[in-house]
Amino acid sequence: MSIDISSFRQAFFEESAEQLDEFESSLLQLERDPSDRELLNCIFRCAHSIKGGSATFGFPEVASFTHSLETLLDEVRNSRVVIDSTLSRLLLESLDHMRILISVSKGEVESAPDSAGLIARLVDASKTSPKASPVPVIVEEQSVPGSEELYQLDFKPGQDSIRRGNDPLRMLEDLRGIAEVTRISCDKSGIPPMEEMDPEACYIAWSLTMITTANEAELVEPFEFIAGDSVVNLTVSDGFFRGANFATPSVPEDDAPVVASKRKPAQEAATTSAKDGGTIKVSSEKLDKLINLVGELIISQSMLNSVTEELDTTKLVGLTEAVSHMERSSRELQEQVMGLRLLQIKMAFGRFPRLVHDLASVCNKKIELRLSGEETELDKNLIEAIGDPLTHLVRNSIDHGLEPAEERLNAGKPGVGVLSLSAYHEGGSITIEVADDGRGLNVERILAKAIDRGLVSADDNLTDEQIYQLIFQPGFSTAEQVTDLSGRGVGMDIVNQAIAAIGGSVKVTSVPGKGCSTRIRLPLTMAILEGQSMAVADNVYIIPLTSIIECIRPRQEDVHDIAQTGEVVRVREEFLPVLRMHRAFGVEPKISEPWDGSMVLVECEGRKIAILVDELLGQSQVVIKSLETNYQKVEGIAGATILGDGRVALIIDVPGLVRGFEGQKKKAA
Amino acid sequence: METEQKKLPEGTDLASYTNQFLTFTLADEEYGVDILKVQEIKGYVATTRIPNAPPHVTGVLNLRGTIVPIIDLRRTFNLPEVVYDQFTVIVVVVVHDRVMGMIVDSVSEVMNIMAEDIQPPPNLGKGGSNALRGLGKVDDKLVILLDIDAVLLDEASLATAA
Amino acid sequence: MAKRALIVDDSASMRQMVGFTLESAGFEVIQGINGEDAIDALKAAGKVDVIVTDLNMPIMDGLAFIKEVRKMPSAAFTPILMLTTESGEDRKMQAKEAGATGWIVKPFQPEVLLKVIQKVMPS
């Protein structure tokens, strides 16, 4: 029966990816603290593990390259070679090379650059001759069919053989399987008197004669594991001593200190292995299905609630209780299941230490990266989605925001610039902040560019904050020249769009000379939404709570219709434009005047709008259903949900709705 | 979002299914669509309007948890409007990997129409559409066989174009 | 009663592969992700018929693990096979001193692994 090793390759690839990430982060930490033994051991183990796995699962190029790396790392961890910045760079290069080699093995990439050069440098750095033992390769055992021969075997197992779990009788049985034993005798002379005897030691020897066609290698094979400290004398019985003598006196060696010290639990790079023991990898697809089903359950629950509310339940006391109990369980189930999709944002932050390290050296700037709130949890889809936007923001900071050391010192700042990435919960959402203590945004330049591009006119009186938000307009860029990293003019608006697509918002604040901070606000999850329901005639609409500032019942005296501008409502000291929902959706409202209905005040891209509806219904958690699956994307609609009575309610996409509204006003003007 | 697979009985000769149609009436004419495209049949329920939708899309419905757009075939074919009543039916089809519903006056039956009883669609000149698969004749009755993919192509392609 | 095997390796893919190999030969497989974890697993399981362990592991490496295992009465004579990329004689000696029964070098063919395991299991 043959076993197909290739089915385990996927597991190996996933594992190697984790190992390489751990290698990288340990190495970067090591640069700050070159004497940390645990980090050195960790790096060695990563390389060692990948070497073993790649050899076993059939990737010899990876194995042989990693072997050289491992040799070097062994020297390092035994303090025979010291890590300095040159060596560190070499190791990072090797790491990147390993990633490429593994990509090739996966079939993702056609071919890799030749390993020979790097290997030579690794060997050089080891300053020792290439390790005597080459990469282990399987040697096929040759069996030469021969004619029958008569052999004599003298066999005395070493005293400790049994202690090591060996079973001499089993070995003799195995021998019987390949040879016809004609005579066997047991030598008990070695057994000491009872008082001196160690019951776990082996004192007996055997001597036997056998006829066999097997060759010598096969005949001594059963004794392979005790050969080192036993006597296994095989002779051909023509008396000529031909067999190899395997007897070597066992030399007790001083115990090399091999017990590893307990790993510090504070180790951040820690324990993908430790965690591994208690986790199961589940495919995202299965999880999504599960979440969908739970969503359905919640909807059924609502439907059940609606129905039981209308029943005369005085006779059905048990029913109300049961339904209420079920509701509690469903809600809890929902929470747990939603939690399954949550991952720590650490995953999204993972690429940045290396990225910042590399970018800083390319730009010749000194930059310190500070991460905080890495344990903040976020829906897996969101983590994937913010990766690129975050990268762009980081690149912006490094490229434009943070100044070279000299400039900083001249400005009275410390030479090392600080770039911080932080994440925290705030209300019902997550905020991710990318901040630097660099130059800050240049208000004049932004304004000039915006005017130049016709986005605003020279006499628009804009606050600094509004000017900063202009950078999110498409085609905007104030970089003097297009540098390699960013400044191509596609940056911030793509970031904005990407964030908006996942239901979030971006806001930038800056202090000239002191720095710049970009805050991304994201909903906790993409599948479920906290929303305010409202009605226009028979239609129910839902607006996400994150967009809502407040809800009001407007008074007649506060609503004005201003020529050339449109309807506005006065809220405390501000005048907000009024968006009539029924107009936006082409439905007939039940109310005739704004003061008969309710208004929902929303904030969107720095502007505030009042949305007029017939009446407000409750607030609830709704399961977001896609409109696009079977229909298409509709501007102003983020999705749909199913109400307790089975009807469909539309979920409003506030920015889209507002855009449509303003577009209409422009046309009318 | 899953689309229900039609389960064919064991030992089904697939060839015998290629000429099975679900027939329904629209404005006193009998129409038929390929049975394999039909997922289910539902009584008419009021839909939720979608803003800026083309006129023949009356809105969307909740179909066991999935949001499904509903098309009024009368509007698609420029037939006069009627009031929907208890016989009005929504035929749910799967077309271009999307689930959609079409409102018809009433559903008749599932029929086998042999290939030899199907005539190619007449050439109606410029005004004609390619929405017809052919004209079927069953017991002196004319069944207009629709190519439902072509009829609903607009709806399906709207999404990809967006 | 089915034969039981304990596999100790910090690499999940290795454990999966060796585990599968042994299971297809009728073994009931128990896993440990490092020496310490394996000792716990062994204590929980009571007794196993064979142990296959890696050498380099965090927290408690293969050699320390074997020494610990040999102290346990239920496992004093259980065959222990080392499964590792290392092949140096001095390392083999260390393993022997610690109480290892035998040695298999990676990479290996699963069939070879099974053969060697059959070889060291008591008859």
C-alpha cells in the first residue's frame, strides 16, 4: 500500500508560510536585541523545520538551500558567529529567497533566481567548512539475490538494549523470517547473581547457525538499532571471517545540555505551534455558510416573534416562554458565530515591521514603528480589505510625511521619526489610526491643487479640516514628483473608496510641522448591521446607526425653503439641507408636510444632511443581504434585509444617497 | 446564496427532458419555458420597489432568505397591464447564474413537446426579437416557446455592466 | 485492542503525514506538539505501543522527552523511534543514551517508516 505524500503538501505550505513570518519577525526583533538567545533558537528552529518538511514532502531545492541557512544559524546560535547588520541583511535576503523557492514549489511562480550565489555567501558567513553531512537522501536498499549460504551468528545485546525498548527476541524472530535457523544456543553465563542483577538489563547472549539466501546486510538489519553497543558477529561458516564486526564498546558521553529552557510566554512572535494544538482550521466558505444560516435563524426568530405577538397567547403560556427562550439562544448563537470570524488585527499589521524597515532604508530615513491595539478583533473580511489601504497610508507617511533625520533635528525634533499604527474599539465600530510626527499636510498646497483641478473655487471659504478632506478626491496629488512609493495621484481616493466599500469612513487631521493622522472607522462586521428603521408609506428603509447623528421631529418654524438652495431645516445653530426620502425613491409619502414626519440627521464626508421620512420605526440588528447577487448594485442602496414579517427592507448607503441628492440639486440649479 | 439544483429522478434519460416545458398564460396566449431553468413557482406577493429600476422590474422579493428581482413579463413584452389576482403566479427561474422571478397570469402545466412539433421562430423582420426558441404545436394549440436566457438577458447583463 | 502510537513533532504537516501513515496501518494515533505536550498526552492515554518523535522541538526537545518517558513505568520499555533530519553519530549516541530505541532519517518513505515500526514493536 502506498501513501500519497502530496496530499499533505498544502499543510506544509501553510506551515512554512507561518514559519517564515515568525523567522522574519524574530529576526527584526533580534536587530534590536542581538543577544536574545530565545530569538536565535527560534530562528534556527524555523529554518530547521522548513528543511525537514521540504525534504520530506519532496522539494529538494528548498531543502538544500535551507540546509545551508540552517548550518549558518546553528553557528550563530552556538555563538560561533555573531549577528551584525551585514549578516542580518543576508538572512533577510535568504528569507526572501526561501519564499520565492516555496512559491516555485507551489507552482505560483515559474522559476527562481539561482540559489548558488546566496548559498556561497551563507557558507562564507558560517566561516566553517560546509557541513560534512549532506542533505539526507533516501538510499534504496539493494538486495542481491544470492545462493544459499551457511552463516554463524553470535549475538550479545548491549546491557541497556531492553531499557531502550528493544526486544532481542523480536529481532531473532525477524531473523527467522529470512533465514532457516538450524541451531541456536543461549549463553547465560553473563547473568550475575540475583543480588547484583538489574532486572532491566540484558545479560544473555545467543549463538546460532542458519542457512539463507539473504545477504549480510539483510541478516544484520534486524539488529540495526542495537548494533552500536552490542556484539553482532556474522560469519560465513566456511570459517573465513568475512562479516563486519559491529562491536563497539559503548562510550558513555557526558550529557550534552540539550534540555531547552522554557520559552518565555511573553514572546510575541510566539507559538503558532502552541496555539496549533488547540485549534482547527476551518475554510472561510464553511464559516460564511454558517453565518448565513444563523442570519436566517435570526430572521425566523423575528417572524416567530411577530406572529406570537398577534396571537391570543393566554392559552399558550408555554409558547411565549419557549419563543422568548429561543430568542435568547438565537442571539447568543449569533454572537458566538460572528465571533468566529473575528481575527486579531495583528494579522493586518503583520507586514508592516518589515515594510517600514525596508522603506526606511530605501528613503534613508530613521523611522520607528509603534504598534498598539494589535489584539483588537475584526471580521476576517475586513482585515483582508484594509491591508492595501493601510499599506498606502504607511507609504505616504514614510515618503511624504516623515522628514530625513537632518531636517528633523533642525526643526528641533528627535532624529528618529515615529510612525504609529493603532487600533481600538469606539462605540459600535473599530478605529484604525495611522499617525506620524512628520511635516503634516501642507494646507496651501492642497488648496492650490484643488483650485487648480477645479474641485473648489478660490473664494469658497473652507476650514482647514475641509481642505484636508480634499485629498480624497479622485486624481488628487500634491507630491512634487512622482516617487516610487506613492504620489501617483491615485492614492487617497482609492483608499477612500476601498474603505467606503466595506462600510467605513476615513478622516484625516494634521498639524503643520507636527504630524498627520489618518483615522479609519470600520463597522465591526460586514454581515450584520445596527440600523434605524424608518418608513415612507409602506416601504421600510434602514440607515446604519454609524451614519446617524440624531433623529428629530422638526417644527414648522424650523423648516425653510430657500430660493436657489432648496429646503433646509434649522437644528440648533446649523441649517441642514433636507433630503426627502420619498423623492429619492420615487414613492408616495403618507405625510404631506415635513413637520408631520421625522428627520434623520446623518453625517457624510464632512457634510450633514437631514433625511425626511414618514415615521421612525425601531432600532435593530439586521442581517445584510446582497442585492447584487441576483440583481445589481443600486446607487444609494447598500443592501437589503428581511423583516420579521417576511418583507424586504432596503438598507441605505448614505454617501450614495447624498451623492444622488446633490447631483440632482446641481442639475436643477 | 445558493440556487436549488433540480433533482432528476434516478435513471432519467436526460434527452427526454430537453423538450419539457413549463407553460403559462400571458394575455390569452400560451407560452413555454425550458423546465430545467425553472426553480419553483410561487403565488404572487407584492414586491419591494427598487429606486431607478427599469420599468419591467417591479422590485425584489424575499425568497427563503435570498433577495430576488421580479420582472413583470407583460411590461417586458409591452402587453397591457392587469390587476394581479389570486391566480397570478411568479415563476422563479435561474438564468445566467442568477435567480429571478417573472410574473405571469397563470401557470398551465408541464408539457413534453417533441422536436418535430416545434417550428423555428418566424422571421418578423426588424421588429421581431430573438427571444423565441420556436413555436410549438400541441393538440392544435400554439405554445410560444421562449428563450428565457434571451428574454432576461437585460436583467442579467445590467449587473455585469454596473 | 488497536495498536496505539504517539507522534511528537512541532510541525503540523509532519504530524498529519505520519499520523495518516500510521492510521492507515491500523494504529490509533495520539499527537503531541512538543515534548511537554506529549508527556501530558501520554499520561492521559495511559499506554501506547510505539512512540515516534522529532528531535528539535520547543519547550522540551526530543532527548529530554525520551528521558522523561523512560522514567514512566508504563513507558519504560515502549519502543521509541527518533524521526529527524539529523544523522550525526554523536547525536545518535545521545539519543541512545537517553533511551531511544531506533532512528529514522528524514526524508523518508512512509512505507519505510511502517516497516521500521513493525520491526521495533514487540511481537
